Amino acid sequence: MCIFCKIVDGEIPSNKVLEDDNFIAFHDINPTAPIHVLVIPKEHIESFSDVDADLMAKMTPFIQDVVKKLGLDESGYRLVTNIGSDGGQEINHLHFHILGGGKLIWKHYQESDPKRSI
Ligand code: AMP
């Protein structure tokens, strides 16, 4: 069972922000912004590449509610989902990062293999 499925089952504790029948939002254990919250579906879905439109249609207002609860709707925030190896996905259970609480930097690419072009 993946680590986020264990959080869904309560086997691993999490610092929850909001929960409903389909989703949980909880604080990232290793925050990279003053506010760093993850939103996951309770169902195990590997990544954004595998999510269907019906679930995304429910996930969107849930994420918006989390943003409001965190007080980020006025100041702004970043919503990110990493997909696969190049995307930097470490946990293969769909999650959106909500990042905010201060000005965020915008930098993505680290040249590790000069033979590979983007
Ligand atoms: P990603 O690299 O997009 O797969 O992001 C995975 C995120 O999960 C990272 O930001 C981790 O800090 C976070 N994370 C890993 N384990 C936990 C946990 N037990 N509780 C909260 N966040 C976690």
C-alpha cells in the first residue's frame, strides 16, 4: 500500500486541513513554502495522467475550498502536480501541491544531462 493510501486509512498520521468523502488535504511533512498543503483523492490513482474527468470535476471545487480555508484566495498561490520521473513525482498517488504564504520563485529545469534537450 502506498504512503498516501496509508494516510487515507489512518495508518500514518497527517495534519489535516480538510476532508470529504473523496479527498483529503493535509500539510506537507517537508514544506517548501510558508504554506504547503497536499490534496489527494482517497482512491489510489497514480498521477494526473490517470485521473478521469468526473473525479477532477469534484477535485477542483475541493481544492478551491482548501485554498479559501488556508486564506490564500486573495494573496495568490501555486497549484502543482508532478507527474512521473522527469516531473519529479516521488509518491505515485495523485496529489496537488498548494504552495503559498509568500512570494514564490519560478524555476524548473536543472541541466543534469546536456545530451538531452527540452
Ligand atoms: P512529489 O515529489 O510531487 O511526489 O511530492 C511528494 C510530497 O509528499 C513531498 O513534498 C513530501 O514532502 C510529501 N510527503 C511525503 N511523505 C509525507 C507524509 N507522510 N505526510 C505529508 N507529506 C508527505
